[in-house]
Amino acid sequence: MNAAPNSTGKRAIATWMTRGRARPTRTVPVPMAEQPDVRARRWLTFALLLAQLAHVGTLDTRITVVGGAALLLATCLRAPPRAFLWRAMLLVATVGAGVLVFATHGKLFSRDAGMALLFLFGPLKLMEARTTRDFMVVWALGLMLYVTSFFDNLGLLAALSVPVVIIVYITAMRLFEARADDRTLDVRSNTLLAHLRGAAAHIVLGIPLAAMLFILFPRATAPLWGMRDVAAARTGLSEEMRPGQIAQLIKSTETAFRVEFDGRRPPQSALYWRGPVLRDFDGVAWSIGPAAMQAAVVASSGNGPDANEGKFIDITPEAVARDGVAYSVTLERQDTRWLPLLELPLAYPTGPAIDNNVFLTDAQQIGLKRVGTAAMQFRAKSLLRAQYAAAPPDGQSPELRTGRASVNPRARALAAELAAQYPAPEARIRALVTRFNREPFFYTLNPPLYGGERGGTAIDEFLFDGKRGFCEHFAGATAFVLRAGGIPARVVTGYLGGEYHPAGYMIVRQSDAHAWVETWVDGHWWRLDPTAAVAPDRVERGLQDALPETERLLVSGRGWLGSMALANLWDAASFSYTKWVIGFDRDRQKELLNELGLSGLNAFAALGWMLLAITGSGALMGAAWWLWQRRQEATADDSLREWRRLRRRLNAAGLVVASHETVSAATQRAAQRWPTLANEFTHFARHYNQRRFAPASAQAETTAPRLSKLPFAWQLRRRQS
């Protein structure tokens, strides 16, 4: 009894499956409105190129080459092929891009790996893009790629590129919906130049609101681009020093930071900007050592005091009044943990970006618990003094280690000889410095490569053979010989001097990088700069005057296009941008609000002013947009203006008319919905087509279509009901 129903059900299922297999498959063509034309594809390629150019020099070379080649291939395509082989190749290329990023960065989920993926996936997606939705995905990938470039570059030139790139991307969005062959659009308003003007108008209208929000919105206590931990600098000073490393850095004229002094300006010879203090020496390189890093780790964890935590020096108010100096530092970017401060800091620096984020080591270094990657501002106070009291280092201190006994035997013999001749540490130090002054030592950016590959005899070769070196050679050799003779010593890296800008602030460049020595004698750590014995002009006047004539051009490129006036103007603009835009923190906001007469605002008052500013700027933008639209409407063709008005009426009456729909098709649908007005709709379409598409001689005899015989939207809705 149950077999019949079961067999009937099986036959029904079999019939249904057979019909499903027999039904021919067909590809539904994509509507013309969803297929952006070649003009939109080419412009989107240009927009993606701008996003990629913003990353040139920051991404790995392999990523840059592969991504550029993919974009070039996408440029050659007028439309993506539909062949299955092409889609399979794109799939393989996508997987290959992921493999390349993983091989380059060792992972796929990180900041740098994410930027690399965006750099590669944008062109690959453009190769297969067909519909407006596909183009919008490429548009979003390109815009995200451009925004991520600000992780590595927040300079003035990058800021000036923002309005240009935004205009390009808004224009691309407009071109997605406006085909070049769309006859329903006015020819004059559908040119590339017209779309560029429209995109620029959007930008101009948004400037007042953006400015108001920038000024009034409460500032965060840390940079919005976040913080990250780094072990060493990618640019600037590192936490390790090898022979020749600072000499290479000297060749860069990039700005490290700018300084504004409160009151008197210190002399050039007192401008020692303290950076990483290098205690450990392994026979080849000097490094910051585990003690300072332990202090950083303990400070970051907040687990209480540490043995390596330092204390500020005790100083009398009279000494502070005599030798103290207050100043503000604006860093271009902060890639290292250690803040550049004049010797010696009197207190923790202050500023929204570093409040509750600093610690002090026993070497008078001030470091950051969390290291940022962008511009930073802080205020500090230091004592211009070359020595400070400290307890003697113990026998296990890294300031006494010289590495393996086989390292630099001749320098060790020199240390023993000096110790025998000059038992007093002060006399021994003077004898070593006098040796640099009397013997033919030379200060140069191009010293020989000492020590070969292993480097275990680099100091010997410098002291006794080559005698040509830069500041790190003299500092490293001095610290090693002092240690070998039983005198505690360490290498300090930082910056020396700076250049005053006509606007009144000081510019400290990477070319001002320097290395000197600190040695402990008679209960004090003393600054000892052996470079001054060989090249005193380096301390008194600056780097250029200390170098040989043939090497000054390597560090003199401070004029822009040969004009110092233009270089000074550009630097002043860059400093103002860094100070008031990138570094617009809590304190800067308070200063600006005080100048505007809005000091002492509480949270509710600030919110009220913000809402008022948004309302006012919104009304202003709305009025400007309305006037601009009226002007566009007035300059449009009469027949096209009448068609736009009719389309608005039909849409308001409930008959949706797409932007790509022709006048004849729209009026035909309108006549079907309102039969009593069929003649009027037909009359309008006939006059419109004759006016727009007839020969020029016939157009002169045809009047523009009028809406006088057609009712308004509310009348159409009433007739329909």
C-alpha cells in the first residue's frame, strides 16, 4: 500500500531533476547602467596609481614592482575577458600575491602586510571589474591604500596631496554612473573637466565644517594614529652603533626635530641633545644593553620601581636660574624609545602625547613606555652642565667591560701604558685626548673600513694605522681605552648643535647626529668629546666647518632648488603644519581657543559651540550648493532642463525614472500609468527628441518641450488614486 506513493514521489523528483538538467543555462547580460565605460576604467586606474605612488619607497621593492606591473597590465585592458582561463589566472595571481606578502613579512595579519596586500589586490580586482559594484570595490581598496600611507608619512607634501587625491576619487565615483555615451545627460556637464569641477566643489563646501570640527572637537591624549613598540629606529639614531653608522646618517639633511627656546638661546657648544646611551660593547658594536631595556620593560609594565630606574639630579634654585633653559621640541617622527633632550634634564617633559608615558634611567635618559611613529611635541627643562654627581659603578658594571681578551690587543697595551705613566684618571684622560690632537688624526665622513668582516681589531686599526674616522670612531676608541685602563666609560649618541631659522626656531637635522663619551671620575659622570680635540669647529661652529672642503657638499644640500629663501619658506610652512595640524594637541587647542576668546570652555559649552558650528556651516554649504545647482540649471540646454523637471515630477509622483532611461521610454511608461495624459507625454517626447537629436537646421525651427500642459506631482498622484 505504501509503494505507490513512494514510487509517485520518486517519479516526481526524477522529473523535476530532469527538467532542471534540461533547462538551458544562459548568462544574464549586465544592464548597460551597471557597466562603467572605458573612461571610468581609465580614471579609476589613475586614482589607483596615485594611491600606489604614495607608498613608493616605504614598501618592499618586490611588492612595489609586482603591484606596479599588475596595474600596468590592468591599464591595457579595455574590458576584462570572460574566458575561464583568464579567471583561473587571476585566481592564481591572487594566491601568489598572498604568498609573496607572507614571504616578505612573515605573516599576513599586520600593518605592513596589510598595506602590501592592498597594494597588490587593487590592480588584481581592477582586472576583473565589470559592474559598478566591482568598480566601487576597487575604489575602496585604492582609497584605503592611500590612507595607510599616512602611517609612514605625515609631512606637508603628503598633506598637500590630500585634496588632489580626494578630488580624483570623487570624480571616479561620478564617472561610474555617467557614461560618456549617455544621451540623457547634457554634453557639457558630462565632460571630464565638468566632473572634476563638481568634485572640487564638494571639497570646497566641506572645508568650513572640517575646519570647525578640527578646532572644537576635544583632542585625544595620544595621537590618533596609535602607538607601537619598536626596538630600534628605522630613521635617525639607533640603539646600536657600529663604525661608519653615524657617518652614513650624517649624509641625510632630513629634519630630526625643531626647537623653540623660552628666553635666552644657549651657545652652540652647549647644545648636546642626549639620545641613546650605549653601555655594552661586544668587541664590534656598542649597544644600549639589557639594563636600560629592563628599565623600559619595568616602566611599561607598571610593576613598581626598578634598580635601573634613575633619579633627577639635585640642583639649587640659583643654579637653575643661571644654567637652566626651557624649550619646546617638535619631533618630525618618533621611531626611537629615547627623547632628544639637552643635557641634563631637570624633570620629566610634559605634553599630551607623553604624559604618563615616560620613564628615567640611571644614565639620565628619558624614554617612552609606548613608542609612537608620528610627530610629537613636548616641553622640557634642562641644565646646561657637562657633569653630574653619581655613585661609582660596581665591578660588574657594563661601563668596565671590554669584550673578549683577544679584541684590540694594541689598544689594550696603550691603555696599560697610559695607566702606568698617569696613575691619576684625570691625567690619563688628558693624555689620551692630547694624543688625538698631536698625532695626524683626521675627521672625515669617508673613513676606511676597519676590522674586516669580524671587526675584532677595528679600534686597533683606527688608532694605529688609519687614523681617519668620524665621531663614532673617536668616541668608541676613547671609551674602549678608558675601560681597558680601569676607568668607567660609555658612549652617548645624540645630536650636536643645530641651525637657527630666520623665523626664530632651531632646526636639528639628521646630519647633526653625533657621538661622545661619558666617563666617571671623582664621583661624577663627565662629558668628554674627543672629536673636539681633532675638529674643534664641529663643536663650536657646526659640521660643515669641521669637514674637509671636498666633503662639505655631502651635507650642505639645505637649499631647495638652489634657493635658500625658498628652502626657509618651505621649512617654516612645514614647521607650522607639524605644530598646528599634526601636533594639534590639548595644549595647542587651549592656546587657539584663548586667542579666539573661548577660554575656559567646559564640556557642555564646547558641545554647544560644536553643534552651532555644524549647523551654521551646514546651512552655508546648503545655500552654496543650491546656488550652484541653480546656476548649472540656468546654463543647461532648455530641452534638457525641461526633461529634468519632468523626471523630478514623475519620481515624486511614484514613477521611478532611472538616470539612464531614455525620454521616450519614460514617457511611454507614464502614458500607461496616466492614460488621460498620453497625448501630452507623447507631445513632450516628440519635441524633446527633435530638439536634441535632429540636425542643426531642424533644431532651429523646433521649440523646446514645455511642461505647461502636464500637471504637478501632487496632481499626478491624485489622478492615479
